[in-house]
Amino acid sequence: MLIPDYHKTEEFQNRSRKLAEIRHLGVEPYPHQFPPTHKIDAIAAGKEEKEIGHYDDAASGSTKSVIISGRLVLFRPMGKNIFAQIQDETGRIQVLFNRDLSKIFGFSPTEELSHLKFIEKKLDLGDILGIEGHLFITQKGELTVFAKTTTLLAKSLLPLPDKHSGLTDKGTLYRKRWLDLIIHPDSLAKFRLRSKILFALRKYFGEAGFDEVETPVLQNIYGGASARPFSTHLHALHQDVFLRIALEISLKKLIVGGMQKIYEIGKNFRNEGIDKTHNPEFTMLEAYAVGWDYRDMMAFTETLFETLALELFGDTKLRFTPADEATAVVIDLKAPWKRVSMKEAIRIYGGIDVDPMSDEAMRERLLQETHIDPKGVKGAPRGALIAMLFEEFAERHLIEPHHIIDHPIETTPLCKLHRDPHLRKEGLVERFESFILGREMCNSYTELNDPELQRKLLLEQAEKREKGDVEAAPLDEEFIEAICQGMPPTGGVGIGIDRLVMLLTGAESIRDVLFFPIMRPEEHA
């Protein structure tokens, strides 16, 4: 068995020796339970309470009593007292240990080792402590807990990284997220905000009458997007199965079954590249509403973003300072958002009018001015070329919230053809994608419910797959069968939760909002 390198360090050896000594002294270093009465931020919020007095009041036990727990992050002996700081997930607070009045739970002092000496000699930065004591304000005005009883909750055997120089490598931050959360309060706050965002999402959909559902992650046939799947083997049934690449197909089957408004928040898995906005494992929200179309879903979605901003920040205007920019960007999530067709966006933001251009002219523009794989360009139909031009020349300019509407049919096989006869003739579908800060935030359709057309389009996808397109989905006859039972008019939307969290926390990379992003072994940023 390989022994990890940290076992060989002097610090680990010293702390392991202390652990043995603590046990020998009769103190349990890893007790079963310690319920605190207060979080540190709640104590700080009540700083002006009359119950909070001064040192002598706390020493006599006449001030407000609290029970807190947290990690020891600062330690400073000063004569008959020791000043320290304890950190929980909400913040830090100063703690005072006194030679005469502070006790260690479970420890019987000796002539050589008093309670205060135990604290000074046996505890280390990083240890987790439970403190029962009384609040007071120091002469310098700092809120402090006068510790009466201290319980060792977990002896740490490895030191924390140095705050200023010990944890700067991004790869280490992502791989050892627990250290990032301990050392960087802003990182912890970001992930706590992610939790609040998910809660607010569920509240918004619940109040709108949507039912939350759960559908399988393992699937016999994958579909609902263009992506290469992850596969595994199910030994019980002796068959290969796939991790889902989208939530869509299962949710539409539930719509056929009679559910009217549904949504799911769940993991998708796509065996594709990794960059600032892509991770092979990511979280999506998909929602479907019977009787709606893409314009209904457009209004619902922009109001969702507006509601989230107001609930989380009390304002629809968000301020961003990109890492490579000198000036801040302010965007306003207030509805309604700009609505621009894909071809208009290429003309307005990319300076290219695609209508008079031949397919060959579009190919030449892409091949000469972008880094797109030439193989994908040469055989692409007109609609796909238009989509490529949008991605390369217009997308990055969509800083303010935009709905890009009316896409070419080649971009999706699951969307309804446009109801406008002229746009239908052009091969456009009722689809929108929403963009903020140049990033796609969500994707929506008036859902295709014509089983004959649906089968035709999925057959085309299956043929692409047979010709070597690894991102094209196989034909799902069971899905076609479900649509044949009758699917009512429906609007659907998919929202990338990780990108939404990036937006609302100001994160530059998707890795900053995933607890444990996919990493190479020993990867460094």
C-alpha cells in the first residue's frame, strides 16, 4: 500500500503525536455530537444588544450566553489570556480563553498542564472547536466570546495552507475544494448563493403551477441534443446504457401522458470539450408547459431572470468587471429583453447580410476568417452555415440580454416549423436562445408534435450518425411512438444552471461554480 506524501511531513507527525497525547489525557478528539445555538453571522448581527457587556460582565457570566462551533483560524497567546478566531460557514468571531475561567471539556488538569496550557500546547490552527461562553465587547470595540467551556470536535492532522501564499494554484483550488472553502470566504459565499438560486428557481416554478419531476439518468437510447454520450454496461441486464445528454425526451413523454406543466433540475453528461463555459457533467433545468409556444416561454424566462435578480440582490442591474477588461459592465435583467432574429443579429452585430450570400460565399467567409474545422464547413447545409456565422461573428457581442429568435431548421430536429408562411418557406423554426455577456443562457422551442415530421427529422439525424457524426443521436422509436399517441401544443425551455450561477455570482469560469469540476490528475491552471 502506498503511503501518501503528507504522512511523511513533520507537521503531520507533530499533530499525530499531539492526538495521541490528547487521547492519553482522557479527552475524546472526535466526539459524536455538538449542537451550536448560534451561527456567527447571527451573533454579529445582534452586536448592539443590551445583553452584550464588557470583559468583567462576561467573566462573571452575566452577559448573553452562546454556543458556537467552528474552525480555529487565528491563535495569539497574551499572558493569562489567549485570543483566537473561530470560523464557521457564515463568518469569523474572536474568542478569548482565560487562564482561570476557561475549561477544556473532559480534561482534568495537572500541575504541569492547566486548561490554558492544554489549549496553547495541544490545539492547532485548523482544529474544530465547540465554544460555550458569554459575549462581550473589548476595549477596541471587537465582539468577542469569553470561552467558559471548550470542546474539541475534530483534531486536524494537516495544517491549513497559508492564507496569502499557500493556495494560489487554480488547479489545487478546484481539486481540493474543501481548502478553497476554508481559506476563501468569497468562494464559500458563491456556493451558498448557488443554493439560494436553486431554491428561488423552485419557488418561481412552483408558484407558476409547475410540478417538479425526476427522470432517469441512465438511458437505453440517448437523445434531445447533439452530443457524444458517455456509455457504461449494466451487468444485471447484460446491456450497454448511456448517461443522458439531455432531459428532453423523458419529459416530453410525461407531457404525452397528460402532465400539463413540469420541470426538472438534473445532471446531464456530454463527452465533449472542456472550457470556461463547458464541463462534461453539468446541471440543466428543463421545463414544459402545455398550451404555450416559444413566445410564451420567452416572456416567462425573462421574468424568471428579473425575479431572481430582485430576490437575490434587490435590483435588476448587475455589475461585472471582466478579468481582461479595465471598465465594468452593467447589464439590466429587467423584462422585456431585446428580440432579434438570428439573421438580423448577424447583420447588426457581425456586419454580414446573409440573405444575398450564396452558400459558397458563406463557406469562404468561415474558412478564411475563423478557426472552425474545415470538414464541418464544407458539407454543411445553408442553415448550419448561418448558425456558424452567428456563433463566430455575432454571439460575443450580445452583452445585454437578448433573445435570438427564428433559427434555421438545421439547428434542431425537435422544434416546430414557423407559423409565419414566409419564415416557414425560409426553413426557420420557432426557437429562441437567450444570451447575456456573450454567453448562451437558455434554449427554447415551440415543441414539434407532428409525429410524421418528427420521425423524418430524427431519421436524418440517425443517418448522419451512421455516416460518422458522433454527436448525432440514434433513432428513438419509443419516443416517436409516444408522440403518435398525441402530444398537445407545448412550449419548452432549457436553462443551464451552472451558467446562470456564473451570471449571478460574477464568475468567469464554470469551474468556479462547480464544487468539483472535471480535472486531469495533478492538473494546474
